[in-house]
Amino acid sequence: MKNLNLLVVEGNLQEENDCFKKNGIPTHAESLKESLSYYTKDLNIDVFNPCSEKSFDKILPDIKKYHGLIWGGSSLNIYNDTPEIRKQLEFMKNCQNKVKNILAICWGMQVAVTAAGGQVKKANNPHIGIAKEITLNKNGLNHNLYKDKDSQFNSPAFNFDEVVKIPENGICLASNKVNKVQSLYFETNQTKIWGLQYHPEITYEKMISLINFRKRRLIETRKVFKNENDIENHVSFIENEILTSDKEKRMLELKNWLKSIN
């Protein structure tokens, strides 16, 4: 691979990232940088958080120098329409006019879809640490995103929302029983956007850390689990998945995206 300039966009607010660090959990941007560097050291990776900047004046004039942009996860919900979310949407719209290649993961996909005229709503059921039986459709089987990928697989995932309307001219690539759109592809202007609802860049070990970190939130606020015993049983299920999980297979989407922009 040639030397690539990449921009990683951090979706979480700084307060959430500070809590991550206090609890010894890598931020989503840190997880992305580590996973991308697994395939090649010839990467120049910058990190940008749209919510931490007063304006985009410093980055937008030079944004075309990046071969690709990767937009990661967040604990935000796109339909809440806060100033921070509006700021991320504004930055995504700028990127969809200026950056040739975008890999949008989880929250990143939801921002990309909304910015391009699609729609995201709260899902009937969430993924907490793992998405099971993600299945490629005909489009997915023939897409470079999934070169050498099994036609059905499990993956780390953590989401409460889902894409319900794909942008015009977009295609769904994969689904499972929880989310009809687990991945997609669409283009805006000169930009090619590969979107994933799940997290190939994050380990199951980090997902377990996130579950424990959000334990009270998952029980009391989100009401996904009744009690800590329910959470422990769920964590045990994910720990069993770790025993059969293959790192290279899990991260193939990252490898394939890097190859596509090389």
C-alpha cells in the first residue's frame, strides 16, 4: 500500500471520551487508528472532532489532501437535533462534497445517511456488544467491501438506532434480524460512501468494557437489562464468541476499504 493520508472523525463528545479514558477504555478514534495501522504502517492519520472546534475553517481548505475519511461511533442519537449533532451533520455535508472516499461506521453511517437525505430512527431492539447473523445480500456478495468475507457472520456492535431510509441511489449490502440495514453503499457528488452499522474495528473485549462502563445506563435508563445478573449472562455469551472470533476476518472491511482507496 502507498502512503495514505487519512482523517478519522471522532463522533463522541469530549465529556464521553474523558469518561472513557478515566475508565481505561480507548476512544473510538484510538480504536480506529490501532485497527487501521494493523494493515500498514504507511498511514498518516489525523483526528478531528467537529464538536470541539468553533469552526471548520482550519481543516476544510486542506481536506482534499486526505485519500479517505473514517467516521466512527458515538453515544449520540441523530434525531435529538442538538447543536453538537447539527455541527456534525454540517461537517459531514462538507465532506460529502470534498472527500472522495468515506468509511462511515455505526454513528458515522447514521450521520452520512441523514446528511444525504436518508432517515434514521430508534430501533425496536438494540445491539449490545454483538450483532449476530449479519447476512450479505446479492449486492453485498458482489461488493468490494466484502471481498473474502463469509456470507454470514457475527460482529462487535453497539447501537440503539437504525437506518430506515437509504439515500437516493444507495443500496443495502447486508442485514440481520435486528437491523434491515447493516451496511450500505451510496455516492454523493464525487464521494463514495461505504457504511457499516456494526464495528469491525472494535474488539469484543472493548465491547465488554463498554457494557460494564454503561451498566447503570443500560439497566436504569435504556432498560435493556433487568439487573446485573442479566448483564453478566450477556457478557458470558460475548466471551464465548471471543473463543471462535478471528481478528483478520473481523476486520476485513477495513482492509478492503483501504485497498479500494490505495
